[in-house]
Amino acid sequence: MEAELKDMIDDLESLKRSLPDSSLHASINKLELRVENLTKMAMSATARRSKVKDMSSEVVDSNPYSRLMALQRMGIVENYERIREFSVAIVGVGGVGSVAAEMLTRCGIGRLLLYDYDKVELANMNRLFFRPEQVGMTKTDAAVQTLADINPDVVLEEINVWTISFNILRQKLLGGERRAYKCTRRYRFSSFTLNITTVQGFETFMSSLRNKSFRPSKEGSGVDLVLSCVDNYEARMAVNQACNELNQTWMESGVSEDAVSGHIQLLIPGETACFACAPPLVVASGVDERTLKREGVCAASLPTTMGVVAGLLVQNTLKYLLKFGQVSSYLGYNSLKDYFPTMAMKPNPQCSNAACLERQKECILAKPARDAAAKAKMEAEASSATECSLHADNEWNISVVDDSNPDSVEATSADALPEGLTHELPNADDFKKSPAPGPTDTSIDDLDLLRKQLEALNAD
Ligand SMILES: [Zn+2]
């Protein structure tokens, strides 16, 4: 296969030389690059494990899910296998997104949608996930290559040219005509201006979230959660816009430019603050964030901070999807002080995002029904908790006894041995039954007697 791909590059080179029209060379260069990437992928291809049909809890070394299914056995998660039904979209496969994608892949998530437009560079090697031999590949191609090897059970979908300018959103918020928007696809083609193509990029993003082919019976959109792992405000606003329009719950994440702090945030349209409800001060002041970036100056990044933020993000994703523990509304991380601030943010009734205001209205209308359902659920849980024992299979014969009644303690401890086992040494309880060596009580009369004996001794 590698030889064939090399021949293809040679053919493309000779085709380029034979074409006098140099305007076609750019397309051939693009094809050559893709073939080179395919060659790299073919060279690094390794033997993959075969797919697993059902998640098993069998404790054997060859079971990739035994440690995860143990969460169910230990009573942390009610039904871990449900994870295979869920779809998660990760927007931005950089320092946080790539690690989050790997964690979810290892956890056996059903389907991952990956969005990025960037390529792997040597400058990314201070972070986790990407490898030096993947330099030059698109981040989504490189991620799919690695993730498919780690867990072939996960359905991976990639979209590698997704980006949208804040200009589109600004126009959209003002209710302008979509076709009139102009935006710049930065990074990939600097200052290359498109009009409709990038709008189509946003629509592709929306339709990919709506696509329900993975689980047709799912209500709402085709994904269960969107994770925003991008590094700029305008991309966050694009995710915010899409999720508000689709009524899609999402989680936002970020790491500071100095690499020593980060955060994650849960955003439920209408119920919590959206990203436009409380914009950063610099954006609210009308400053274009692109003007903040100085030539030759780049943000700092640490694999540690990014790894912690990705871990917090995926931990909360698992809690949200599998319904265990408490999902954080906002969780910050200050690595200099190891401080984790938390808070909750209500939606802003004066939010500038029209879709957010619509979701807020719907949320207010649905509140009585939601409260009644939550109350009924709490009551049902409270009554089932009193009826059922905590552990159905009690192989160690652990039981709670009333220690106010000594007889019941003795009876239980004597009967506690499982069938077929006997005590080698006498039961500790037998010591209680042996006669006491002498009176242990010291009555007032004895004290008087002692005092008299002491006085007699002193008198001698
Ligand atoms: Zn809002």
C-alpha cells in the first residue's frame, strides 16, 4: 500500500509538470498532501483489537471494559453499558479536546463527533495526545487514527474545516440576511475571504448535530452533549448560537493564556446562563479579540493544566450522561493555589441572544411541570430507599445490629461465620461468661475501711 501511495505522488508530480496552467497546481498540491497523510497513516497502522459486541463485567485480563463495568457492581453507576448509546460532539481537538476525546474513547462512549480546522504542529508536542510523526496531518485525521486504534467500538466522525467568524453571529443576532455575510477563514487561509462557504460551514455544524442516524429514537438533537474545547471567544459564541437554536445542552471549557488556571461550565439553554448572557468584559466593551493578539507572542500552555481541565470536563460529562453524582454548574481551577471555585449562573433576561430569550420563556412555562416531576422523583427515591436494602448480595454477611441490646450482639456475632467455617480459637465473647476474679466495684464502705487502715499505719 505504501508503494502504491508513493507511485501516486510521483504521478501527481508528473501531472503538475505537464500542466502549463499553474492555477491548477494548488489543487494538485492539496491532493499530494492528502496522499502524504495517507502514507503516514498506513506506516503507523498497527494491529487493532476486534470490536466487542456487548460490554461484559467478566473479570479477565482480555476484557477492555471490566474495570468500567465494576462501577456498576460497586453501586456508583446504575447501568454503565448505557454509555454506548450516547453521542458527544467535541468542538476543537486541541490541548483539552484531544485529551477529552481520548478519555471518552477509553470509557467506551458510543459516538464521537470531532471538529477542528487546524493541523498538528511540533509546537503542540508540549501537550498530551498528538505524536511527532503526526505533524502535518489535520488534527481530526490524527485523532481518528489514534482513537480508532485505542477503541474500535467507538463510532468516530470528523469534520475538519469547521470555523465561523463572529461577523456571522453579529449579523445573525441583528437579524440580517445570511447570504450577505462575509467572514474570514483565519489560520488555514489567512485573509482568504468567503461569503457563503463559511455560513455553510456553520450550517454543516448544525446539521451534523441534528443527524440522528446513530440513534433514530432519540428526542431532540442527534447528540447528547456538546463539549466546547476551543481557544477563542468567537468560536464559543458560534457553539453557543448553535446550542441555543437546537436547545442543546453543552459544556464549555477553557484554560487561561498564562496556562495556570482553567474552568468548565455547564450550559442548559433557558435554564442556566448562556455564553452571551455574561460576556467577558473585554468583549462587552466592543473590543475585537483579534486585535488583542500580538505578532510573535503566543499563549503559554501546560500539559498539566490542560489535562486537569480535560479530566474535570469528562468527569462531569460521565456524571451528566450516566446520571450519578452531582454535575458542576461552573468549576474553576487555580493551579497556583490549588483552588477550585464553584458557582451557578442564572440566565440573563436581557441577554443579547434571541434564541436564549426564547429558551428562557419556554423554561419558565415548563417550570411547574418540571418541579412536580422532580418532587415525585424525590419521593419515589425516598420510599424505595427505605424499602430496599443497600446491597442485595451480601457475601461477607455484614449486618447492622442494635448495640443497645447486648443479647442481640452476642447472637449475631456467634452466628456470623459462613457455612462450613469454624473458629480455631475460643470466641472472644466466651471471656465475658468466665467468672470474674474478684469484686471490681469499690463501694463507699470499702473506702472508709481503707482510710482507717491508712490512718492506723500513719499512727505507728
Ligand atoms: Zn443568554
